[in-house]
Amino acid sequence: MVGFRDSGASHLRLVPEELNAQEGNASDHDDGAPEYPFGCSLRTKRRSLSVSYRISLQLDGISTQVSRRIIVNSDVTLDHLHSLVQRAMGWRDMHGHTWRKAGTRFPGDFEEYVPLHRVSDRRGAGQIAVAENEIRLDEILVLPGDKIQYRYGRMGSWRHTLILDAVDDGDIDISVICVEGVGACPPEACVGPEEYEQLLGVLVSEELRSREWTLEWAQTDFDPEHFDLDEVNDRLSRCVGIAKSESVVASFPRDFDIRDLFELLAPASVPELHDVFEIACIDDSSEISNEVRAQAGARLQMLLTLIDAEGIDVATFDSTVDVVLDQPALGPVNLPKATRLFVLLRSWGLARKLKGQIVLTRRGRLASEDVDVMWDCIVAQVPVAPHGSARAVELLILLSVAAGLDPSDRHHLVAGSLSQIRSSVVLTSESAVPVKRAHTTVEVLDLIGAIGQDLLGIGSTRDMPWAVDLARAVLQR
């Protein structure tokens, strides 16, 4: 039987003739990209020399105009461009994102570029996706008029169109600059264009403002026409690109601190990371008050007092601790098991088991009587992963606690940085053997009663006021 491709009748072809000449173009890219339908990609070869792109950025699907015009170098990668778009628009990088390049080879033709950690998920579902950090802007926007779509939000509900307006010879000295814009970025709380249109209707209607179900929206200070060019460029000025050279990987300290991590993530992390870092006041070396020290060690000192110099049997310890921690006077807690608290005391050298009883160590006796000894013990023993992406996440958790963020905002800060952490060549360059640890940072802060119970935003409890000082002290150690 003669196949369609072998047939001389062109009207029977399932694939346009011009595609035959393009088959195999995907092999021009040495980035390990997946095979595409009919063997070709929508990308072109990279420019040998970087030039400046003038790009219009338009938010689609809404009745008001929200747009930006930026100038950016053509050799920027899409993962960095994602951060630039977030800052230029005013988003807070609290949700996922993807890129789409439309083609003309067949109806519905497009290529999708996604964060590195989402590539396997897409391919596992039978979809074609390329990691955005492998794609440069000049591969997908070549001539004036070329377009690409940027999708952001839940289910990609916020869609933006980026259009290449002009190409200027030579690159610019800075990473990006915004030259003009119109309108304010919608609030992150709006799920998509439909809800945003409802918000606009509430803002202009006194009748709707008076209704009970609109009180939250009616009290907002959101101004849909607000645009401050200096404010936008100030956000963009903090986005200077990610160094991924071998020298940077080699020089990055294995036991990096929060300042090292800040310098690495700031270019591509959530836009508010700079503000959180400033609020946290990591360099504040003020003396911690005795009241804060006493509050921070109150729960552990209560346990040590319960054990007492004579010791206590394990069953009595477990039952008593569960009852005591249920008292409202100790503040909002989600009961940790008494056995986990004993493991904590034992790993810190404050208590041990002896002949079926829990007894104090010499250090434990000192800590039970001296607030300063207990404080020093807590600051020294709050664990942080020794290296890699786990260390990065736990440092960000401590930073958010030091800044006084509530549990839900802390979750958004960490979750918004995960894609950058996972795709960082520096943080993932070392294939480290997992280190067995008794507790994580979050578990210990929860056990001693410092933070709201749940990092994932399930719990509604708030952090203790003294948690700010404790987290700052741990970051400074």
C-alpha cells in the first residue's frame, strides 16, 4: 500500500509540503529537547551577538488596559524573563507559569516552555514541554511582530502577550528597563479576568460597595489606573541575572548562609524577597531581652522541671506532657507528641533514659535553672540542613520568621522560590548523600512553640512574638 507521504497527490497529504523540508531541524539544538510533531521545532538559531529588544507586554482578557513596554537584551533566558515580567507587571510570583509559542504548521500548533521541575510532569502526561532555562529569547522572537504568550496564575488564568516591537543593534548596559506603561497589575487575590471584572464593578458602584459580601473588596485601596514608572524600574533594577558558570558553582560555599543565598536567588526569586530581607534585619545585633529569652525557653524549661532531679518514668512523662500542652495558657499549639519532645531533649543533650526513666543530664539541670543557658542551647541547636536545596529552603523559612511573616505569607515566599531553587545549577551541582536528621527546622520551631503549626498553610495559628528574635539569632550564628 502506498502511504500518504509517498503519494503523488498533494491534496492527500496530511502534512503540509513545507514541513517536509523542515524535518530534522530539532537536531540543530544541542539542549536535549524532545522530539516534536513532524520532527521540527518552532525555535530558531540563537543570535551570535546580543542585541536590544523593545518588547510590548499586554495583559489579555480584561476590559481595562494593563501594559508595559520594556527594553531587554536578546540573550536573556526565559526563566530570567519570567522574573522580569513578574516585576514589570507587579505580580508576586505566588503561582505557576508557562510560556507558549504559537505555530502555523497545523491547527492548534504551539510549543510550551515550563520551569525545569515541571518538565517531567508534562512529558509524563504525554505533552511536549521544554525547560525554560534552556531557551533564549532570541530563539523564539526574531523579527518585529513576533509574539509569545506568558501564562500565570491558577490554571494559567492570567494570559499576557509579549510582542517584539523593534530590534536595536548592541545590548543595553543593564538587564532591563521599562520605558512606559499603563494601568495597575490586578491583585493576586483575583483568580482571573472574570473575578477582576467583578472587582472593577464593585469599585465604581456605591450600591455594590454597601453589600455585605463585597465588604472585603470595597475596603481595598486598589487603584486600577495606578502606574509608577520609577517604582517599576526600582523592582527591575534588583533583577540582575543568574550566574551559572563553573567558577560560580565552585566558589559558592557548601555551608552557605542567608546572605549567600540571597545574592544567588534575588535575580530570579519572588519580587518581594528583597523587602523580606530588609524587614528581617539580619544585621541587627541588639541584645536580646531577658523576657524574650525566658519566653523562648519556657516550654523546654517546663519539661525539664517536670523531669526534675529525681527523674520520671516514660509513661508518666508522656501522659503529663500531653495534658500540660493542652492548657490554653501556653498559647496556641498543635499538640506535638511527648515522645518527639523527648527525642529533642535527648538530641540536645538535656535529658536521657536510664533504667526505664527519663533523667536530666548535667547540661539539662543547668538549662532548667538558667534562662541564658537555655537560650544559648536553643539558638545553637535549631537545625538547618548542611547543604544543597534543603539548606536553601530552611534558610528561607528562618528568614520569613525573622521578618515576622504570618504562616500563609511564609508559605507563599518559600513556595514561590522553589522553582528557582530546584533549577539552580549552583544549589544542585553537588549530588549530596542525604543526611539523616532527627528534626527539620520547621519541626523544631513547632516543637518549642515558636511558629504556627503548619508551613503549608493548613493551620491557622500564628507565630509567637519572640520567634522573630530567635530566627534572627539562628541566622546570625
